[in-house]
Amino acid sequence: MTTTIPAHVPTLAETAQRMTRGGRGVLAADESIKTMSARLEQEGIAASPTARRDYRELLLTADGLADSVSGIIFADETFGQQLTDGRGFPEAAHELGVLPGIKVDTGTSPLAGHDGALITEGLDGLGARLASYAERKAAFAKWRAVFDIRTITEYVARANGHALARYAALCQQYGIVPIVEPEVLCTGDHDLAACDRATRLALTALFDELRQAGVDLTGIVLKPNFVTPGLAAAPAPADVVARATFEVLHDIVPATVPGIAFLSGGHTTADACSFLHKLSGAPDLPWSVTFSFGRALVSAALQAWAGEPANVAAAQQKLLANCHEAANAIRRR
Ligand code: 5MM
């Protein structure tokens, strides 16, 4: 008699660890249709579902991507598309050794009564969408709250933290690891202290809400911004950014959180990698730190591709070089 040993279904904690440990990070390729179309058009490429598909296929199939990338975040459109060989994107990602993730927020709206502040939407019907993504083998999901240092208040932080916590609790019910992303934007000419204050406000409200929602903190990945001056202000040295970022996170993020994967936020690849390198060298880090960069990994590849099949290999080399640089930033000690 033959017995079939059921395949091990990874726990939330195991998936979160796989995403953030082992010297690899997450590639954010989940631009909404609107953002992706604008980025294609900026490079002179006519935006269409096929162009967006070809671009994401180029990213996913770069040979050796899994050496430095543990997971890739897709938007809903890509998640349901097929590669040119007929495989679905999530299936192909698993086969290539990269966990597929899905962005499930539906973007931001003005937060009524709080001039200029934004609230991230997408909770309506989220359970049904997560059930469908889980069936299609999504390993993790992402929800991004967006804060501007000029409009963030305790209420704005709490409203967005509450939505993030409800999203995270729902994801865990469906066996999907939630990436929780409270992004303090670095557009503007504010100083590092202003970003420090805003990031503390956002993270404090978030972790309070996550606890109250009963979210298992061992099964999440936090995706924060680095604590930096605004992009239009005088830059701070990488070790100053790393120290400020570490202090904020150390004060607020419990050690039970397995991994922190930073967004790049409009910083150059070199800057984002050097912040990460300095930070990951800090002694006794309670969590794994890695990257979940979007623009810092893909911008050069998109430019090199320019929509031409003949440029695919060159574009993939640009992507791989940036992914290796980011992975090296967390591996070098
Ligand atoms: C890749 O861009 C993501 C989705 O953006 P939109 O919904 O606005 O189109 C974005 O959430 C991204 O995952 C994070 O902001 C990190 O990207 P960067 O470029 O800041 O590392």
C-alpha cells in the first residue's frame, strides 16, 4: 500500500521568514494600472494590458532573480495574466523560486474632515478577494497607507492603522502573510526630525491597532520608509539615516515581528542600498531587515527596455544588478 505524505503547508511565520531572511528581499512590481501606464508612457511605450504584461514578464523571468529576490508583489491585473508560455504569473513565480504576492488595497481617497490627508481603501469585499487569491496560491499580500508629514495627525495615523490592521487580520484568516506598509512620503524639504516624528506617529498607531485586531505579529512583514530628510532638503549621511531609522523602529516595533522590508520611496538605488547596509550592520537587530523596493530596483530596467523585445536581456541585466546590490547590502557585514 502506498501512502501519500501531504506537502507541508508553511505557517504564516515560516512564510514571513522566507520573505525576509537568507539575504533576499521582495521586489515591488505592483504598480496600479494608472501608475504603470504613466511610467510606460514616460519611456515612450504605449500603455496596454499587453505592454504591462510584457514588462512584468521581463522582470519575473530574469535569469537568477531568485538568488536575491524571495518574493514579488503583483497587482490584480498581472496576477490574472499569463506569460507568453501560457503559465499564470503566480504559478510561474512559484516555479522560479519566488513567492507571489498581491497588492489588495484599491488606492487612496481624501480622508473627510482632514484636509489633504489620505485614507487607503479596499476593505469592502476583501475577504472574498483574499479567498480567490489564496486559491491561486498567493503567499502574501500588501496594503499601503500613505502619509504626508504636513497632514499626518494622531487621528490620520489611527484611521489608516485601523484599516491596515483589519486588512492584516483578514489576510491571516486566509493563510496569507500581510505586508503592512505605512509609508511616510519623503517628498518635500522637511528635515529628518519631521520624518522621525511622522514615522513614530504612524508606527505607534499601527502597532496599537494590530494588537487590538488580534493580528499574529509573528506572521506579518512590516514595510516602512527610511527616516530621512525630504528629497528636496539637504541629504543626511547614510549612517545618520540608519541610526534614526533604527531608533524609531527599535522603540516601537516588537521583536516578535520576524522581518522588516523597506520601501525605497524615491531615493536612488545607491542611497537606498547604503541606508540598508548601514542599518543591517547594527548589532543585535531584533528583526531581519531587507528590502521591498520598487523604483530603486526597476527604474533602470524599464528605461533600458523601452518596449523593444531586442532590449529584454539588457533590461534584465539592469534589474539583476540592482537586486544584487540590494541583497549585498544586507549580506555584507
Ligand atoms: C510599485 O508601486 C507600488 C504601488 O503604487 P501605486 O498603487 O501608487 O501604483 C507601491 O506601493 C510600492 O510597492 C511601494 O511604495 C514601494 O515602492 P518604492 O518605489 O517606494 O520602493
